[in-house]
Amino acid sequence: MTAPIPAACTVPAVKAHLRVTDTADDDLITDVVGAVNALVALWFGTAAIAAGGWPANQEQGAVMLAARVYRRRNSPSGVESLGELGPVYVSRNDPDIAALLGLGAYERPTVG
């Protein structure tokens, strides 16, 4: 029997990042954390992580991604807020999360 793969992010870590102290949205946060953990495991694989756990940058990136996905529920049409100059849209990419997770322009170069 193989040991379970450790989660890249947890509900308490995401709640702490969001500064959420109540339990009203725990079910939703749990769903988001599960989806983000599955996605991060798909991106990075699980063989190397199983032995030593997730690197700190990937854990933090996963927490930030889960927090972003949780907050995104308030802007289903992509509008973050309305200001004097009109709507403020949710940005397509978050460079901080991409850098922490090593995605896109921040991906390590590979040969072959």
C-alpha cells in the first residue's frame, strides 16, 4: 500500500491567507482546495513530491491559487468591481502565482 500524497494546500492555510475565521464557507473552500490540489498534482506529478513533500514555493502558490479561485466566485462574469471609470476586470493571469508555481514565462527551461 502506498502512502497518500501530501496536499499542496490545506483548508486552514487557505482560510488563514484569506483571513476567514468563520465556518460559513468551509464546504466551498474544501471543494476549491481539492480542485487546486488535483490540478497542482497534475501539473507537477506526484512521484518526486511523495518522498519529501511539496517545495515551499509550490505550497504557497497553491494556497494563493485556491484563494484566488475562492474569491472568483464573487465575479462570475469577470468583473471585480465598478469604479468611476467603469468596470475593473479580473486579470487573466496572476504573475505572482505563476512565479511561485513555475508556470508560463517562469517555467524552468528544459531540453528535449
